[in-house]
Amino acid sequence: MQPEARTNRTAVTEFILLGLVETENLQPMVFVLFLFAYLVTVGGNLSILAAILVEPKLHTPMYFFLGNLSALDIGCITVTVPAMLGRLLSHKRTVPYAGCLSQLFFFHLLAGMDCFLLTAMAYDRFLAICRPLTYSTHMSQTVQRILVVVSWACAFTNALTHTIALTTLNFCGPCEVNHFYCDLPQLFQLSCSSTQLNELLLFGMSFIMAGTPMVLIISSYIHVAAAVLRIRSAEGRKKAFSTCGSHLTVVCLFYGTGMFNYMRLGSEEASDKDKGVGVFNTIINPMLNPLIYSLRNSDVQGVLRHCSCHVGPSPVPQAHSSLCRLPLPALLLPPSGWDGLLPVDSHGL
């Protein structure tokens, strides 16, 4: 590395995020739209979490994973949007070097967890449809805990690896990031040292974090499709396919935007398109997931309709009241009373 580049690296204490739009007249509109999207996303996902915690019949592995997905969606949009809204209000576009790395770490931590969680959900559908007699054994509370803990460990390792690798790069300025949050492709463009090893690391880790789960998801649904086609009843086939349709929709949105964003490194003129992809990754997908997954589900709709959780004139039963006070991390691992058997016929999505 050039000595002057290494010397200048210590002078880089902040990055300038150019944001979605540079025209000041459009910034109030962007602020209102993104604030609305944030409130809708957090409100929708919190409603799903409350419904799953409160209703005993939703204490099944499928809804356990859905609850974790809702928590991840809240985290993903919270990592990026509030900071962007704060910059729009203050008209300050700078972000500290450490703050940029922190945002990068947590974004990749939650996105990596999403990859493994979607895989676990596909495995759950495979067991429920193709192996119903052994479902309660293969998707027990212990298996659920192992899937969640291993997923967090792998996602943490991936995020930490990319964050540490990024600190080895030299940034000589001007450090203007053509995006509304800190991410690897845009930061690679600002480096005045070679990013070849970092890009190879990104491709390699992407294969492990996204490629392998995607193969497992496709394999699971090939078996699911074969099993569903053997069902003689047209109504039964329709119900089974609708059960998996929501999950496949989210998988396509998540992996489609992710591949578009990270498989096109080195293309500076594509930065404006990357902003649109970033909006899908951090805002649109988390906002749509509650609608795609659970708010269209009759079981969840019934719980949201009849359980007020301290809101409304009717008193809340003691059992429900205590569940409503549970913190969000309580959903990360299934409780001791969590039902390990999923009645496939009554809990389809």
C-alpha cells in the first residue's frame, strides 16, 4: 500500500451520505413517506408479535419463526430509517466513521439472520407437508432453539468478518457515499486501496450465507411440490400451495434484491439504481412481510380482532395480560410450553 494512503486513512473520521434525493424541495416529501413506512412497518410487525405471544393456538413452530421474522423486520428498518430521518431533519449528511461501521455490522447481522430464518421456515414447511407423522419429533423445541442459535452465530460471524475486513481499507477522500445508508459496495468505491480481497470475501461469504440457504429452500420446495401434486383433492392442493405461497413470495423479494445489490460490484454508474434496491431491502420488504405472511391469515386476523392487549374498553384476561407484557426478546427462543406440533390443516398461511 502507498504510505500516503495509509497516512490519510487516519484523517477520515466521517462519511457524507448523499441520501436518496439532493433537491431540498423533495426532502420533506421523502421524510413524510419514510416516516409513514417506518411507523406502518413497526406497527404491523409488533401486532404480529403480540398476536403470537397472546394466542396459545399460535404457539407452533411456524408462528415461532414468523415471530422471529417480524422482530428481524423491525430491526432491519430501525438500523437505517431513523438515522436517515434524523439527517433530513437536521440537514446534516455526515455520519461518523464508527457509526458507519456500526450500521454496516448490524445491517449484515440482521440480513444474514434473515437468510437462515427463511431456510428454517422452508424446512418447517417441508416437514409439515412431506413428513407429517414425524413433524413433532423433527421440529421439537430443541430443534427450534438449535436453528435459532446457530443462525445467530453464523450471521454474527459473517457481519463481524465484513466489518473487520473493511477497517483494513484506506479511505483518502472525498468520502461521499452515494446512498442513504452505509453498505459494502458503496464503501468499496471510496477506497483508495485495493478492494480485491474484500470483494472476493464478499462473494465467498455470500455463497455460504445466501447461496447455500437458497439451494436448501429450492430443494425443500421441490419435495413439497411433488407431495402436493400427489394430493387428489383440488381443495387440498390449493390449500397446501397457498400455505407455501407467502413464504416463496418473501424469498423471491429478499434474494432478488440482494443478488442485484451485491453481485454487481465495481459499477459506479449503477449507484442510483442501488438506492432503489436499498429501499426495497430496508423498507419495502419489511413493510410487506406482515401483509404477505400474517395479516392475510385468518388465525392472526382473529387474534388481532378479539385481543386488545390493554387497548380498548374490554378488560384483558390475566393470562393474556401477562403475555402482553413480555419483552420482544422472549420470542427468540420457544418457551417451555411451546407446542411442538403444527396442525397443517388449520394453520396454513
